[in-house]
Amino acid sequence: MHRFVSAAGRAAGRGPGSCCRGAGEEALRGAVGRPPRGVRLPREGTARWSSAAKASAVKISEKASREKILTLESMNPQVKAVEYAVRGPIAHKAGEIEKELRKGIKKPFTEVIKANIGDAHAMGQRPITFLRQVVALCTYPNLLDSPSFPEDAKKRARRILQGCGGNSLGAYTASQGINCIREDVASYIERRDGGVPADPDNIYLTTGASDGIASILKILVSGGGKSRTGVMIPIPQYPLYSAAISELDAIQVNYYLDEENCWSLDVNELRRSLNEAKGYCNPKVLCIINPGNPTGQVQSRKCIEDVIHFAWEEKLFLLADEVYQDNVYSEGCQFHSFKKILYEMGPEYSNNVELASFHSTSKGYMGECGYRGGYMEVLNLHPDIKGQLVKLLSVRLCPPVSGQAAMDIVVNPPVPGEESYSQFIKEKESVLNNLAKKAKMTEDMFNKVPGIHCNPLQGAMYAFPRIFMPSKAIEEAKAHKMAPDMFYCMKLLEETGICVVPGSGFGQREGTYHFRITILPQIDKLKILLEKVKDFHMKFLEKYA
């Protein structure tokens, strides 16, 4: 029998088998209070294995451990097929290098610059004061009595808390989200789209935009063999889409953006892609990212009209990823929502085209990635499917409530006449103006480097420059069993500490090579970063020429 004996347990007479244990020890000690010869009892205050227990443990350890139930062979093959380049091998290697730097291991640089991900606050962007004030008030309502907080922030916090069970951010909410926040989202959409009506019942608050996209895809995917759902995605694409498609065992249908024309979307390319896909799957979903990630293009009104007509004509469910709608920099470019254009095209389209559009707290001028706040608006959904969608969302109970509160401030910010307006608009414009400067600076600096070409950064938070790789470098990459741009990005990381994502992680035309780099670092740091990339690239060309 394996057992531990503690002095505390004996003294208190508690624990499993405490009575028997006391009686057994008395028997061993004998009438004179000493144990029989050759028998050792545990000392007071300690725990010991008996010799029998030790022998048993040795025998167990000598036996081969049984096979694991969960192995790479037995795991869900769809999960194994998932790839997410933004946090892939390059990011993993960057983490290893950071650990080495902390241990004092010498490198040609003193820090790793993570330019691989659109994480604004991690790159030094300051939070929007008003948003943080309202979330703080919601999180700790005692602050509502503090004179340190403005009344317009308190007003919003009280309204949000009244929508929460027990007036607490710690309570579950409805699976679709807090009702008053969904009302605010609907009002925001109406203002943004020039009066086009929005129904709060079509609004679903989500855990970032990613959660909404994954949920809609999950309910759309069905069939088997040639009837399996095909999902049309842009190439280059944001890897969330390919990852979700793999996880759901759906069919990825690529359509290529036109790099020679500033990554524009051509309906003829959509048609080519669709017609080819019909031979091996049932394409029924069309995804658009506008403004583009990783490519930074902003779709024109005419392009959006053409896409909507194509979706209507081919009976495709439209997904419009619009999380960068506040991030438009180039003169002559303007964000047009798919919802607005859909309604302006008339009832034949607005009453029939099924559209889900997505927004988030993570991008724009807010950069509040960690709150995981977002929403989706879903139009023209069949009533029966609406019930199924709510059922699916109810499985995850509700989105993070602090994220819902943060989303509310994005759609219900201070307005002229409120005391926080001047500070809010100053902070918002400062962030967006800085991003516009950094977008132009990045484009200009890359285009001065031989062997690098960068299209205009019309919007979003990234550059996706094309790199021209010498044949010797391509051969060496193959020898290392790497994609050529992965090889390039790994060398860049190891020699400069700069972490970017290879274009192969987003998809690209055969024979072209790119990388994605965020423009979020502060201007001085971004300038140094770009100079380092330039110096590295020149040495790379020289080495492999």
C-alpha cells in the first residue's frame, strides 16, 4: 500500500485512513513504545515511501510507458493542416532570439523588432483616452463618483452597465451581445453610410472580427466531394481565411489581385477562378478584404459595384472584411462600405445579396487588439438560418464583455459639444496622420532600393513589397527546404533582428516573392528599421549575385 504519513495529519487525526494508520503504528511500536527490530517508521513531520512502494515504483518505471492517445497521426487532420504565417516559423524564431539576447548571447543587434503583426500598442501607439476611461468606469464602477472622469464618459459607462446583468461587466451577456451596444453599432452604420438603415437585430458582437468570420464560414460550409463548399479568397490574403478553410475542410478557391495595377480586383479574374473551381467543388462564398491586408489597396466604388453584381449573378454569399475602414491615406481614395453600395444599387440587389461585413476594435485609430472587440452585420439571411447562427454563437456563451464595451466607444465616440470631444478628435487625427506619413515614407524608401518594388500604400497598416531574388539565393533556399522569401526573411531576422512575414504565407503568383511589414513602429524607429532592411537587401544581392 502506497501511503504518505504527515505529523499534522496524525496530530489532528484527519485524512484518509487516519484511524487505521494510528492503530497500525501502535501495533508496530509494540507495548513498550518501540517498533520491532528492522522496522522503520516515518519521522515526525516528514512523508516517506515504504520500501514496498519504492519497489513498486521501480517496476512501473522499468515498464515502457503506454502509447499516447493523441499523436500527430491520431489528431484531427484539419487542425494539423492549419497554417498561420503571421505567428509562424519566423515569429517562433524571433522568440528564440529574444530569449538568447536576455541570456546575454551576443548578436549583431540589441533587440528584435516585431514588424510581423499589426499590434499598434505593442509598437508604442498610445491608447485613446476616452475609450480607456469608459472601459475603466465599466470595470470599476466606484470610479463613477470620481471627479477625475468626464461626464460624457460616465454617461456611456452607466448606459453600458445598465445593459449588463447585475450592472456588472463580469456577467454573461446575450450571445448576440449587449442590446444597447448593438443599437449603437446600427446607428454608427447609418451615419457612416449616409442614412442607409441598419437593424440592431442584424448586428452580432464578436470576439474580434476573426470570430465573426470563422462563425459565418462554419455555418456556410457543407457537402462532400465535388459538392464541398468552395470559398473564394484573394491572393495575397490574410492567413485567417486559409486557416479557417483548412480547419473546416472546405475548398480554398484562389483569385489573384493585380499587382501591376496597385493590387486591384478584376471581375474577369473572379470569373476565371469561379469557372475553374466549379470542376472540383461548389463555390458559394466570396471574401473581399477592403482596405486590403497585406496589400493595402482601397477598392473603388466601381470595383465594389462590379463585385456585388458578380455575387448576385453567380449566387455567392459575400463576406466583406472592413476592419481597416478608418485607415485610408492616399489622396483620391475613399472607403465605401459594401453595405452602402449594395443599397444604392437598388432593391433587386439589396433585398437578395447575402452579405456579412465585419469591423473590429483592433485596427483603425484605436489599435485595441487585446480587448478582442468586434461586430458583424449580416444581411438577407434566411430566417431559419438566423436561428441557427444564434444557436452556434450561444455555444461560446458571449463575446468578452470588456471588448463589447470597447466596441461601443468605437461606434459611439464623443461628438461636438461634449467635453471630451476636442481631446478625442486630436488623438484620433494624430494617429491617422502619423500612419499616413509612415505609409508614404515606407513606400518611398522601399522604391529607392534596387531589387525592391512597393505599390502605393493606400490604406491598412502594412507594406507588401516585391523582392527580386537572385537565382543563387533561390537555389540555396531550396537546399534548405525553404520557400525563397522565407529564406530571405529568416536571414533578415538573424542578421538585423527585424521580424517580417514572407509573402508565401499570404499567397502570391508563382515566381514572385514578397514580405509583409507593418508600418506601426514610431516614425524614428520605422526609419531606422527601413534603413536596416535596405542595407541588408544590398548585402544580400551582393552575396548571391
